[in-house]
Amino acid sequence: MNEMMKGMGVDHGHLSRDTDMTKTEDTRRVIEGMVDALNEHRIEGIGEFFAEDFVWRGNTGCGTKHGVKEFQNNWQRPFQAAFSDKIAIDEARLYMGEWAACFGAQHAVHSGPFMGVQATGKRVEIRYMDFWKVVDGKIVENWVTVDFGHVLAQLGVDVFDGEGWENFDTGAKEPPRPGGEAA
């Protein structure tokens, strides 16, 4: 096995290694305020929480947004047009200096076109994970993963065409999460 295969020489955690741990409570306040604003479906004024030139990095199907305007026009507006009556519920949040992370799910109604699927009126669960970096009271970086495969499956579209690796699972039902429902 070569040295890289053993993990030797890999620079793990370089983005968060030198975080200023005295900033943890400031980061918490920014993230909690921003999540509340998103749950209020605010688009205008969302820049209160984001640096004007922040970068929002999503997984495939989500894209990368550079700055508040791109985030508003190329994420918030299309997302709200596709999914109404939504609420995000973070199941876990972690804060460490200038960094914060969460995972959870939005619960919404599929009320507009989404990835080629016309509105169904179905209530869907939209699972996500977020990582944020906060500097001087503003989010400067946001890494996001949204489980669009799960959303599409709820709308009757199997993006894996029956070849998803859940086929390898034992079939045992996932136990309920503490304080929540089974996934």
C-alpha cells in the first residue's frame, strides 16, 4: 500500500485547524438568526447574515453561488417556487470557533416545477447538511449537501434506476432518531 493510501501526508482539517475558538458564541448567534430568517422565507435582507461576496457550494444539482444576489436569485427564489409551506428543522448543530455545522430536514409542499417534475402537491422531506464559516459576524463560506435523490424518490422518480446501493442493505428498519422520527 502506498503512503497516501495509509493517510500519510494528507492534510486533514486544514480549513478549520486554526479557528478562533473565542468566536464560538458569535458564530452561534449568526447561524441561529440566519436559520430563523430562512424559516421566515426571507429573501430580501438575507444579506444581514452573509458577506456580500460569500460562496455557497452545493452538491451536484445545486450548483455554486457567488455572492448574496446569486444565492437569492439562483437558490432561494427557485427553491421557494418549487417548495412552499416549508420549515427547516436542524436535528443537530455543532459550533466550533468560526465554524458551525448542522444536519436536518426541511418539510415542504412540492408546489412548483422541480428538476423536470411538475408540482404534485405532495408533502416532502428534504434532507440536508450545512457547514458555515463566519468571519466578522457574516457567513463567508457555506458548504451544503441536499439529498435531491431522496426528494425525487418521494415524487416517484428513481434517479438511480433501481441500482441504488440501498439494495445491499439488510432491510432492517432504521431505528427512530432520538427526539425524532425514523428516517
